[in-house]
Amino acid sequence: MNQLEALKQYTTVVADTGDFAQLAAFEPQDATTNPSLILKAVHMPVYQPLLNEVVAQVKGTGTSSTEQATEAVMDALLVRFGCEILRHVPGRVSTEVDARLSFDTQATVAKGKQLVALYNAQGIDTKRLLIKVASTWEGIQAAALLEAAGIKTNLTLLFSFAQAVACANANVQLISPFVGRIYDWYKRQAGSSWDEAAMAGVNDPGVVSVTRIYRYFKRHGIATEVMGASFRNVGQITALAGCDLLTISPELLAQLQGSEEALPRLLDPADKASTDDLLQLNEATFRLMHNEDAMASEKLSEGIRAFVKDTYTLEALIHPLI
């Protein structure tokens, strides 16, 4: 049994890619996308006809302005990739709301509902969809409203314990704490004093963060699913074996598939080892608690900026085609 097969015994494996042609090799249950992954995919020659087809379809609707046409193409492109992904996975696909709406609750709700409507028009059941929203206070409130409307959400760009607690309070379906970006921050802060061997595996700062969240959720009977994300190496993945879900790039999936080293389960839902008491956060306590975490504050802002930049870049590719 290779490590990927072993991991699937404990954890739902999710592919983190917009390149749906790679999915068959790894047989993941679900798949996730984000603006950066979609941008990477549309730069690949194999997907250029798909982009041209989506543009032609939107132009055929007679959309009035270039701005409206661009937004329509962006939404249609996300949904088209999602539909293609769902042909290759038996479970769910996560589709991200425009990161420029990260601080606008009502606009996020509207965009989430619009994306679901586009999927439904293609015959996709809402149960197979997760609308991906940034874990800002406004995004978390939007997710609560979407969940109340029967639309399941995936809260992304999650770096702090405060974000995880607020998501649990909002009864969201799933959270995606970012292991690799947490690791990046602590490694950069340590500089030349960083000891890679000592900070690997269960001692990795990103792994420690996800483990704390997972145990808190299990201790307090919180139904929100925990999906570790943004991995830099296989060691981070194996240190979280047993987490509810893990979303993994094709490159790391291939490494797991190519290894037959033992892969013990390290996280278990019966583990109630959390020492954190159950918390209820209002906006003020959330903002203060999150602000106290310098890493999380910096990485959330940086992550939104990066996704916004990639969204603008993708729009720039679309403009000449409209």
C-alpha cells in the first residue's frame, strides 16, 4: 500500500488544482480551486479552447458592457472548470468568490448564490458544491447567511484560531486552515536560526495550528469539517493523517503515491486533548483576538492581495477576447 492509499483510510483526500486532466491518476473524493489555480490552468495550451468557448458563449448572450461581459466570463469560467472537475470526482468542488468582495458581506452572499445558480443551470446539484469565502469577519457572516440558505461553504485563507472559532460559531460546513503559509511565515521570521529538522512533522507551526483547531472541534462536538490546505512538503501531510480532509496539490499527491513508507494515523476524532474552552466571539472579540496573531493578520491580508492580483491578471487575459 502506498502512502496515498494509506492516507485515504483515515482522511478524505481532496485535489487542490484547476487542472482537471490530472485528477484521474489520484482518484480524490473532492477538489478545490482558487483564482491562482484557475489562472495557472488557463495559461496551459490544453485549456485555451475551453476559455475561448466560454467567451463565445457569454458574447452570444449580448452582454451590454465590457465590464459586465468580463464578470460574466469570469463566473462562467469558474463554473465550467468546476463542472469539468465534477466529472472526475465523486464528491464536491469548491469554487471561490471574487477576493475583492472579502470585506462585503452582502456582495459575497449575492455572488455565492449567483455561482450556485450557474451550476444548477448546468444540472449540478447544490449538494456537490462548496462556495469558498475568505475568512474575514465579513466573509464569515456571509457564509452563515449562505449556509442558512442551504448553500454549503468552505472558509479559506484561515490562519488564526480566532478565525476557526468564528467559523464554528457560524456553523459553516468546512474550513481550510493554511499549513504551508503559516510555516512560511515562521521560517522567514526565524531567519538563520530556523532549524528545519526540529520544526518538521508534528512540530511544524502549520501542523500545530491545524492540530489545535481539529482537537478543539472534536472536544466540543463542532460539526464543521477541518481540511488542512496549502502544503509545502509531504511531511506536513503525513503529520496530519486523520484530519477530516486534506487538500493536496497534484505534485504532492504524486509523491505520496510513489512512497510505500508507513503512514500512521496521528489525528483521531476520539482525541479530546484540546485544552481550549468553548468560545463565542462577537465582532469586537474576533477582531482583537485575530489582530493579536501577527502571523495570521499578515497572511490573511497578503493572501487576499495575491488572489485579487491573480483575478486582475485573469481579467486582463479575457479582455482582448471579448
